[in-house]
Amino acid sequence: MESGKRRFVDTSDEEIEQKRLKMSADKTIKQNIAAATIFREYLKVKKMDPGFEQYDTLKLDEVLGHFYMDVRKADGNRYKTNSLQCLRYSLNRYLKAPPYNKKIDIVNDESFSASRENFKAAMAELKRMGLGDVEHYPCIDEADRRKMYTSIYLSPNTPFGLQNKVQFDIRLYFCRRGMENMPQNDKIHVFYELTKNHRSSDKEKTSGIMPENSGSEYCPVSSFEKYVNKLNPECDKLWQRPKDQFWEEDPSWYYNIPVGEKTLGNFMSYLSKKCNLSEIRATGATVLAKNSY
């Protein structure tokens, strides 16, 4: 060991908070603060304590339930579903991040079941009003699929291409809608998340099966297994930022930084433009969105 260097150093609480803050991109931090500002303004208008960071779980759940139903854009118009979703995710991140470091999760915790049901009802109403963000494109045809799979943008031999391919495979074989649940997918619960939206009343039936094509470079199962093995172990999210420089034998191809919600939401449009497809398309499940499925 070099002189003057210690195996174990002393990291202050302030330094820990600064390191945690740097885990999120500046744009994400701004989104979190903006969401908190909107929620605080809502509380002031409703003559309630604006310090929601100090609310107990019961009160926060109750107030959030009303907020999801009541919130509008600055001009008084309704949010689109994607915007309302982003607002909710941003509030969740805001509460979890320094300096509050809340151990609660307003999206997934059972203690927020009431507000979660209100959120679902608000989303369903927006879809009925035609404010769902998913456009109803035809399913991707074979020619366009072949064009994508043979492009550099879906190459399983690079961090960026491998991630694109895995995300496209998931959307294709499991009929994932737009970006719903994509930002919160983690490595452990991904298969549960992939299938939980399908109900017996679905208008468009899908197999929910990712077929294995052993020996093929484009086998979706092999690509998924390779992708999971190359993920950064320090990050529990399934979608992590790809490294610009890498070696094939590197244990990890991805940074300890989640991919942003906007990037995930624009995935199909981005891929369509880069691969010069005939149309900007989405997966088969998009036809279900307007009917609240």
C-alpha cells in the first residue's frame, strides 16, 4: 500500500449526500424539483400545509389521491398521461433523494394504495379523453423488423445496441405499451412487470412468450441474458446508461446511472428515425391504450 493511503477512509454524511445527488442527471434533478414545486403550489391553493415532506404516510396518501385528480397545467388544460406519470415519478424521486431521504415509495408501497387507485382512475379518464401519449400505429411489419435487427442500432455487440435490442424485443414479444412502467423496471421484477398489464379482456391477444433461437446472433433470449450479465451491479434498474468505451470482456457495459424517462418514452420514435423505417411505429399493445387496458 502506498504511503499515506488508507484502506478505509472516513466519509461524512454531507459527502454521502453529495455522492447520492450526483447519481441523478442534472435534468432529472430539475424535473424532481419542478414536480415538488407544482405539488407545493397545489397545497397552498387548497389552504394546506405546503411542507409535504413532513407529512406522515396516511396524510400524504390522502392528499396525493386528490392531487392526481385535481392537477392541471398552468393554462388550466389537462395533462397528457405521460406528463402525469412523469409528475408522479418525479415526486417519488424527490422524496427519496437528499436531503429528505424518505424510505417510502409513493408509486409501489401498499401504504399508498388509495392514491394509486386514484392515479389509475385519472389515467383512465385521460385516455378516454384522447390524452393518452401512445399513438395508434400499425404493428411493425417483417421488412422493417429485418431492417432494425441488421442495423448498428440493434447490434448485440455494443452496449448501446444490446440495450436497444433487448428493449425492442421486450416491447415486441410482450406487447409493452409506450413507456408505461419502463422507468421503474428493475432486474428482479422485470418479468412480472412485463406481464401484469395483460388481462383476459385484451382486444389483441399476445403470446407473452419470448422465443429462443439457439445459435442465432439475434436470439432474444440470448440477448436478454447477455444484457443482464453486463449490467452494473451497483444499480438495480434494468435500463442503465451505456458506456461509450468498452471491451467485450468487461464485466459491466453500463454506468451506475438509470436511463431517463424521456429517453425511454421516445424509444420507438428514435429507433424508427435512425433505422429509416417507412413509418414511426409501435408495438401491437398500443391499440389497447385508449380503452384503458
